[in-house]
Amino acid sequence: MITKDFSKLEKQLSLKFKNKDLLIQAFVHRSFLNENPKLKVSHNERLEFLGDAILEQVVTEYLFQTYPKKSEGELTSLRAALVNAKMLARTAKNLGFDDFLLLSQGEIKETGKARQYILANTLEAFIGSLYLDQGLKVCNSFIEKHLIKELDRIIEQGLFRDAKSVFQEQAQERLSITPSYKVLKEQGPDHAKHFVIGVFLGKDLVAEGDGSSKQEAEEEAAKKALKTKAW
């Protein structure tokens, strides 16, 4: 049973969905269906898949048009800083998505990183539902208004310089060694994988990181390694 009033969210976002089920589906976590099997809408994972692709397309095109002098590597770093889970979760939280998540009783209690992943995935699912309901132009406006606006801060604070790149530069400069990354642990079902990855300098394990993707776990490991080495 759904007790959330999604018309409030529409009002907050100044949007009006033609298909309300699409809007609701964007907020349905797989766990919610286990406790509500008669729900007439499915979970949000397919919408998340679609929204992820649209988000990448819109951000890529914006960066390409806005920064004609930046290299492919610089544009890739800026895009990564804009569409990573942390930034997406922060945006979703600012939009009030936390109040509309449809989760199982167990998932409701989850906080920290687990909630961050759910919020990030929900934002991608919402973009997917918005695209299906109102098309690319509206999606474009939504993404520019709520996410791309963070670009100035990202550039100003150097947030586009990912920890993996910085750690590699420092390791090569100081020790003439290129860091390597190895999966130390992998668990969970396919739709909710969790990885623990170690970053090594030669045979020495410097730090471990965890995340819902190998890329995220490697980035976390590199951040910790920079702290460990005081670089």
C-alpha cells in the first residue's frame, strides 16, 4: 500500500506527470515489492537503467558544447564528478526524495552509504520516468537546473580530480611505482553487488575501499591510501 502523496513532490519540482504510475515506480525499491506483492507497479531498476543513459547523454553533450578547449580526459573527469553516486544522492536529498522512497521495513532503517546508493539510483530512475512521460527536452531542463548547476563548485574546488588519478601521479612521482587494484571480497546478488578492493604498491597493501561497483571501491581505496601515505 502506498501512503505517500506524490502530488506534493510534483508541486515541489514544478512538474506534472501525465502517467502517475511512472512517477511512483521511480521510487519503488525492489525490497518494497517483497512486502507489497499486490502493488500494481514494478520496482525502479529498469527505469534506473534508462535514466543512467539519459543522464550521461545530457551531461556529456552539455560539457562538450560548453568547454570546447577541454581535452577528452578533462571532460571525462568532469562528467564523473557530476554523475557519481555521492553527487546524485546529494541532489536527490536536496530535492526531498528521501521523503518519498518506498522501501521495506528493513531498508527504511538503513542509513549512511546504503541510503546514499538508494537515493542515487532513485534519481536515475526518476530521470528515466521523466523522459518516458515528458521527453528529452524536459529531462534536459531538469538535469541542468538541479545537477549541472554544481559544475562551478566542482571546478572551483577541484572535485573533478579523482583520487585514483592523484594517487597514481603521487606514487609514480615519489616511488616510481604504478598502483594496482585487486578485488579482496565480492558479495551480494547481481542487482546489489558489494565489492571490497585493495590498492597495492608492489606487493604492499596500502588501503582497502568498498562500494557497489568496482570503480567506486577503487576510488574509495585510493582516497584512503592518500590519507595513509599523507600525500
